[in-house]
Amino acid sequence: MPNKRLVLLLALMVLAPLGVLGWFAHHSLAGRNAELRTQFQALLQERNDQAAQGIDATVQGLALGMNSALNRIQNPTELATAAQREPLAVMAFWLDSSAHLLYPDSTLNLSRTEQSFLVRTRSLWNGSARLDLSGGAEVPATQTPSSRSPNTENEGGLLALARQDEQGWIPWFWEDGLHLVYWKRAPSGAVLGFEVDRTALLAWIIGALPEKDPGHGCFVLRDENGSLLHRYGGYRVSPDDTPLAQQKLAMPLQGWTLAYYGPSDAWETAFTRSERSAQLMRYSILGLLLLGIALWFWRESTRSLREARERVDFVNQVSHELKTPLTNIRLYAELLEDDIEDEHQRQKLQIIRSESERLSRMILNILTFSRREKRKLQLNRQSLYLEESVQAVVTHFALSMEKRGMRAIVMGQAERPVSLDPDATGQIIANLLSNAEKYAAAGKEVIVELRQTPSFTELEVRDHGPGIPWKLREQVFQPFYRISDHLTEGVAGTGIGLDIARTLAHLMGGTLELAPSDSGARFVWRIPA
Amino acid sequence: MFRNTIFLVAVAAIAQLSAAVTLQVNSANPVLLEKRTQTTLVQLNLVGAEPADQGKQRMPVNLAVVVDESGSMGGDRIERAKEAARTVVSMLGPQDVFSLVAYSDEAITLVPATKMTDRSAAYAAIERIEAAGSTALFAGVSKGLSEVRKFHERNRVNRVVLLSDGMANVGPSSPGELASLGRAAGREGISVTTIGLGLGYNEDLMSQLAMASDGNHAFVENSVDLARVFEQELGGVLSVVAQRIQINIQCPSGVRPLRVLDQNADIRGQNVQLNYNQIYGRQNKSVLLEVEVTGKREGEQMELAQVQVLYDDPASKRRETQQGKTAVRFTASEATVRREVYKPALVEAAKAKTNIASKKALELRDKGDLVGAGAVMRATVDSLQVQAVQYDAPELAEESKAAEQEAQTLSAPAPASEMNKSRKELKARQYERSSKFSIQKSK
């Protein structure tokens, strides 16, 4: 029968640490989640950054190409051809150091293309219009026209810019939208440039962008109006998706934004899944370890219990086996007694009978003990005259006691019958007498006294032996306990006699105690009325 | 000295014969009225030479095919498109470069620019085309251009062929934006041919993209015809005899260039400049410059125009020049003027003017003014009939009949679907008339 306390203890041993750890882990995971989310956010932002930088690099490369093309131009007449050959250039221009536009030269005949170019770029040459340089992260504050003295005659904003830089971009608004110019300063102080077609620029950028996103997300490029220019990556953006990372692009694409979209739990999918599984693994390893230890404990503790039970079972079994032959011995000895006349023979037979009775008692004790362990003890209460019971037991002991030079004296009376189990009663008295016989033979006398009052009946067994130390008065009743001193050594005994006697006494509603005594042991069995 | 002259003439003739492009310059009216200010035409005719033997001396090709794989292409259309792509690949040789871009929600490069030494990978990639999604046309063309750029050489024919059946709806989608892209491609020397499939695409977008880059444009109503059209396009590409053509026309004082009929040109005072990406083998490209002439006195002569044509010649791998000029003389007799008229120029002019009228009429029809559209076309019809009689030119009568048919189409009220279809047909036909090259007519 599994020990409930043990099971509880072991369960606690396993669950408590797991519980505590789990609670901690959950807490730390929540914190870690927040940390990871920030980390992931930063990663996405960085990835978006890199993509934006990639676009920037493409544009810078194109600017470099245009720069070289402009470098090769020696005089304004070459510009028309140069613009035709430059894929990104819609038109070209040459502004000399005194702010005269040498190409397109309005004093000459101009094609329609050239004419419309002059019209839409008016604000660049006048210098009176504000140049839109806002939004470009790399353009330092000193670039804004307002910080310069404006309205110097014939001074284009472009020339003023050219004093500070070698080359650059200028976006400006005209009618249908944003237009773009790339310019560079020539050694002569003139400014050459191309009007750049933003659509063509976008096409070049698209050509340089990748098609897949290793993060299974999607990059979306939008213009200053929020219209979609391009997307790549594969993830299908749904209308209510918000970007996981976003930023504005630098000059000359300022106003354009690059946003990164992905599944909203992308960060979780990426990070915490592995985190969580790692956690779970650690957790379960610990759990298994603890469980293993608990099981080992269990096995160990139940082993001794098991072994003990096995031993008890064995003894029980043996005792049962012994009972039958013993009964036969007693029976035949009794029968034989009727047949024998000779006194000597009868005496020998008596010894056989009393010894086999002793054996019987021992077996009964053991069986009682084991039955008690198994909770199978049952008592048949009857109306008993104690005097008779005592006398019966004393008679049984008479011969063996005589052999040791002892005798039992019965005193007192118990006229009123008591409700007791006769076998148990006999067992109690027999155990007490047996002890006295074993240990108090030197005292020569064992007195069994009966006392009876209206409220209780008492049976006392006292001897004149060495007695039992007062401090051991409880311990002697422990099963298997035998006082270890020279007295017990060499004396056969199981050590369960008193334990049985007390158990039986308790079971019948009474008590069995060691009473104080000057000399010898004094056991008192008190039976309430 | 006489021998020298003959020698030089012979050399010139031989040079002309073996030239990739032959230039002829004519005046529509070799004789003009004296003293009066009148309008006449200078006609240039650029004739492409016979294309070289296949696989031997022809220019290697650098081709990107950009295929629409949006949802609407599902079923028969995408299968036919794949078939057309396979046809194209089968016509390429180991010295040619091929790339394949497919676009729906996004543009994906299925075959990055590769030499066709082994075509199996290309065929395998064509099989991966699947129809689903929207139409990122701009991205598709951009990617196609980017692939062509990888092997971009002056000695190759660099081309993008775009197939689309629907409205662009991802990224820049207006005709103006795609025209900008086309112009940029043209500046790079990459022509974009646009093939519109079915009745759902934007013909303005497709034709403007092609026009800006000097590609071809076709309207394919039924996907069954796709393979054939692709084949014709590639046939044209394989037949290219000259690239990066620049035409410079210089008029002396007294001759004022007004406009070039039905073509894009830069007119700066006395100078006219036109640019074309390529001349196809056997192509007759006619350029008509309308000029205003202040008449001299009878008997006097005047040069009308000096023409210089520059082009890249794949055979010599050099930039070659052709020159030509034309002059007029003056008379007092109107009859002489009429008699001496150069009919081929008139016929070409008639075609060009019909096309201009057709475009104008279509604009009016778009606004709902069917009457006005009809009127514009019929004015041309009448004028052609008059000219046919005036110059005794039955060819003009033929032109007049064709113009009459078109007048009917343009002025007849019809349900929206009919109008849509006829608009696409008209746009495609107008385009071919301007570009002087067809990939739809079976040869």
C-alpha cells in the first residue's frame, strides 16, 4: 500500500521546483519577448536601412556616370548629343560663370523640346524661386538658399550652390510634379548638368534591386504622394498591414519612402519559436531529471517497505504452516494423555504439551502481529470471567515455570464479567507471564492480581526480577524492542510480545502500562467497565 | 580626269550597293512656281539592304522577353504566350543573348541574360510561367531593360519584347510614365516592342512605350496568333541592318522647315534632326519634311535640303555616313509644276497625311465627337481624290478608298466593346503606318 505521505513528498519534490522555475521562466520570457521584439525591430530597421542604402548606392553610381559624361563635354554645342546618349537625361544645360545659359541658347533657334525645357526650369536660372532642398538627409543646413544673400543680380541659385559644392542634385516642382536636375561644376566655373527623368531613374533602381527577401517579407517603395512605385520580396501585403520598418530616402529621392512589410508575428516566428523550444527543452530535461530522482527515491523507500512486507508475509506464511502440525501435536498429546497411566510418562507428556502450547502462543503472537499490520485483526467480544481466564493461562505455564524454580500466584478477584475477546485476553496474559518467566526467574514469584471497581477492572502482573528502567517504560512496548543488556542476551524472543499485548488491550478499549515499582516489573492492564 | 570621275562614281555606286542603308532624297515637287511662297515636301527614303544570311553575318541579338502572367492571362493565353516564347528561343543562336522576365504582383527574372549556347534552361524556365495576380508592368519592363543592359553592345540588336493583356496597376501605370521609360530605353539604344493581347490592355500606354523607344507595336486579338507575331518580330530583329540612325537635314536660307509628317523630329531653325534606333532589312523608311519655299525667278534652281545620315554598320563595325541632297527649279507654268510632280513622294505623303488625320479623328472620337471625326477623315478622302485626278495617280485613288473605310469606322456609333476593339485596331494600324514596319501582316 503506497505511503500517502511519501507520494505527497515526492510529488512536491518534483512539482515544486518545476513550478518555481516555470514561473520564473515565464516571467523572464515575457521580459525576453519585449527585449527580442526590440531587437527584431532594430534588425528590421537595419535591413530596411541597408536596402535604402543600396538604392542610394545605385543612384550615386548613376550620378558618377553622368559626372563622367559631363566631364567629357568641352563646349555647349556637344550638349545636345550628350543628352541624347545619356539614358537618364531628358535634356542638358550649360550655365556659364556669369549666369548666362549657353545651352539651350535662347538667342538661337530652339527645338520644341528645348523650349519647353527652358519654360519648366525657369526657377533654376532666376534664383528668385526657392529651391526645394528639404528632406535630403545629407544636405547640410548651410545649403538652403535663405542663408545666402539672395537676389544678387543675375545670380542663379544654382551658381550659388556651385560655389560651395562640386556637384549635386536639385529637385523642383513644376506643373505635373517633381523634376530633377543633376549638375556639376566645370573648372571654368560654369555649371553643366542634365535634367534627369525620374521615371527612368526608377527603372534603373528597379533593375538593381533584388527580387527575393530572405526574411519572407516585402519591400515597398513609394513616392512623395504615397503612390506605390515598386515592390519586391514576395510577401503579399494586405490593406490593413502596417510596415514593420520604414524610412525616407535621401537626395535626390527625398520624399520617397521605403517600407518593409512582413507577417505581423514575423519577429515571433523568427526568434521566439527557437527561444521557446529551447526553453521547453531545458524545462523538460529538468523535469525528467527531477522525475527520475523522485522515482529513484520512491523505489528505494518502497524497497525497504517492500522487503519488510515480504519478510512479514514470509513469517506469516511460515506461521500458518506451523499451526497445522502444531495443532496435531497438541491433539495427539492430549489423546495420548488419556491412554497413559504411568506418572513419569504423564509428566513427560505434560512437558510436551506445555512446550507445544508455548509454541502455539508464539505463533499466535506472530499471526496477530501480521494481521495487525495488514489491518485484519478482528476481535470477538464475549462476556468473560477474568478469574477463569487467568487460571487457565497460569495452569498452562505451571510446568515450565516449575522448571525454572518459579511459581505464579493469583490474587484478588474480578467477580463481574468483562466484555473481552477470550483469545486476545489469553494472549495478553500469556505474553506478560512469558516475559516474567523469561526475565524474572530470579525473583521466584510472579503475582497476577485482579482488581475490580465499578468503573474499571485491572489485571496486574508483577515480578521480583531486575525490573525495567522507568525511562524505557514506553519503548518496551515498541515492536522488536528488547532491552539490550546481559539479561536479554541469550534469551530467545521476538520482541513483539508487549507490542501485541498492548495492541490487543487497546483494541478492547483498555490500556496496558508499565507501573512504577520498587523492585521488579509491574504491568497493569486496565479495562474500563 | 574623265576616268577618275567614272572611277569615283563606280566606287560610290558600289559603296551604295553594299551599304546597309541606301539614302534617296527627292523633292515632291521638283518644279515650283516662281516668286511665290509655297509649301512642298522633301522626301527622304531610307532603304534597308537585304538582310545577311542567317547565322553568318547577321548582328547578334540581345533580347529580353517580358511576359504578363497576371490572373487574366490564365488558361489558353498563358499557354500560347509560352508557345510564343519558345518560338523566339528556337530562332536564337549560340551567339545570341536571351533573358526572360515574368510579371504579376511583382516582376521576377526567370532567365537572367544568358548566351543561348544551351537553350534547355530557357525552355525549362518558360514552363515555370504561371498566371496569377496583378500587373506590375513597369517593373517588368524595367527588369527587362536591366537584363538587356548586361550584354548591351553597339554591335548587338538590343531589344525588349513586352507582352501584356491588361491594365498596369502596380507602380507607374500611365501612358506618360511608360513613354518616359520608352524614351530612356531609346536613348540607350534599346527598342521596346509592345504586343497587346486581347481587349483589356491600354493601347495608349503600349503604343506610346513602343513609339518612344522606336520599337514595334501589335494588337493580337486572339492568343492563337501570338506565336506568329512573335516570330515576325524576331524575324525583324534578326534582319536589322543598321542601328543608331541619325538624320540631319540642313536647309539653306529661303527654305523654311515646317514639320516632318507623322514623325518626331527636332527642328531648330534651318536644321532638322531625326533619330531612329534601327533600320530593318528591306525596310523602306520614308521621311517627309514639309518646307516653305520662297520662289526664285523662273529658270533658277535652288537647293532644298542637304541630308546626312549617320548609322552604325555591323558589317564594317563602324559608323557610316550617307549623304544626299535635292534641289528644285522654278517655272511660271502651273501645268509644269503639276506634270513634274514626283508621284512616289505624293503617295508617301498621302499615307502620312491620312495617318495624321486618322490620329486626329480618333482623338475626336475619344471625346465623343463622331461627327467631327468623320469630317476630319473625309476631308482627307476628298483631298486624296482630288489629288488622284490632279496628278493622274491611281495609287492615290486607292489610298482614298482605304481612308474612306477608316472614316466609316471612326464616325460610326457602336457599342463600347466594338469601340474598344476598333480603337486597338486603329492604334496598331496607325503605329505601323508611322513606323513603316509591320509584324502583323503575313509576308
